[in-house]
Amino acid sequence: MKTLLLAGTQEARALADLFVADGVDAVASLAGVTDAPRLFPIQTRRGGFGGEAAQERFMQDGEFDAVIDATHPFATQISSRSLTIARRLGVPYLRLLRPAWRAQDGDLWHSVETEKDVEKLIPQRARVFLATGAQSIDKWAGLAKGRTLFCRRVDRTNDPFPYEGSWIIGQPPFVLAYEMRLLKTYAVEWVVAKNSGGPTRAKLDAARALGLPVALLDRPAMLDCDHAQTAQEALTWLTTQSA
């Protein structure tokens, strides 16, 4: 079966490795968020599709027999659109979604649903570390009023930081010692993160170690479709589609 792998996570990379080992015919698609993404071991396209119609044409022309969506847990637009197109084309679709993080003893987590909830939660004059990605910086204009924000991004930019505070440039993966040093350096008082799950929770562990509160954005509702939590589960699902 020829498979379209919507990538962008470590689970996608692990699945691509399994594809190579099993001889699966697959194409990975990366959104092109970072300037220098790590190479995939399978054929890879990079960049957005240009909308729903263009993505549907790509999927038709590529003659894909299955779609495995291993994009970020908060990438709701591409996931919803891909499921819609797959159903329209009669192509099996799987959402590969790693488990969410769960609080540990000592975590000072506050679960929130929206950016507005974060604004209500974090007090004025607080120094806030945004571990939510540069793509969502516009959503934090309300939080920026009366607070100092620091937002991490992977690539350097000439764009000025839009609020009081600054960009923090960093390339994952991040370890606990690094995250603790970063939070201390910027005198951070609150951490804001998305509950994306996976291995990138060092920032949350650092917040726990330093006794800092965390505003943790809840995950979007799960799509009504087949799901897997690991690359191996996704590969097993794919083999059942071709049986």
C-alpha cells in the first residue's frame, strides 16, 4: 500500500524508520515550519499544500492507499481537513496521537482551555515563558498587557518581538538542566505550554523543580476516526488495511 505520512513529530520519524525496515511504500509530508528539519529516510515533500483543493489533488495524483496523520496534537486544521479528504476519496485514515502528559507529585499545573483562560489565570506584572511556539504568538496579545513574555522559537528571525519581552532561540531536544537554567536566567514566574505529550516535558519538570506554576492548554477534542498511540501500533493498523 502506498501511504501518505503527515509528519512533524518524533512518532512520525519513528514510523518512517519502521516503513524502511518493512519496505512500505510511503511519502512523508512536512509543513515546513522550521528552516532546517531533520531528513526523513523516505521520500519527503516539504511545505503546505495550499488549501483543501490542492491537498486533495495531491492525494489523488499520488494514488495513496492510506493516510497516517502523525502531525502535532494541536495541528487541528490539517488533521480535520485530511480526514475529510480521505473520507471523500475512500482512503483509510489513522490519527497517530501520543498520550497526553499527566501531572506528577509536585506539579503546579492549571488546566486551561483557551488563551483567554490563561489571561485570567496569570497575574499582572508576571514574567511568563511561552513554550507554545512562535506560530501562535499573535494569540497572546491579551496576555502581554501588563506582563513580560518570553517565547521560544527554533529559527532565528529578523522580526522584532511584538510584546514586552523577547524571543528565545533554541533547538530541541531540551534537557532538564538546560530548561532550569533558562527559567532562572529569565526570572520566569509562570510557564505556559500545550499538553502535547511526548518526550519534550523537560520544561514542565524544570517548572516543578523550581516550584513554578504552569498554565497547561488542554488538547483539542479527538477526531472520530481510527487512532494509534505509537509508531508500532500505526504500522500494525496499516497491515490490517492491506489484508
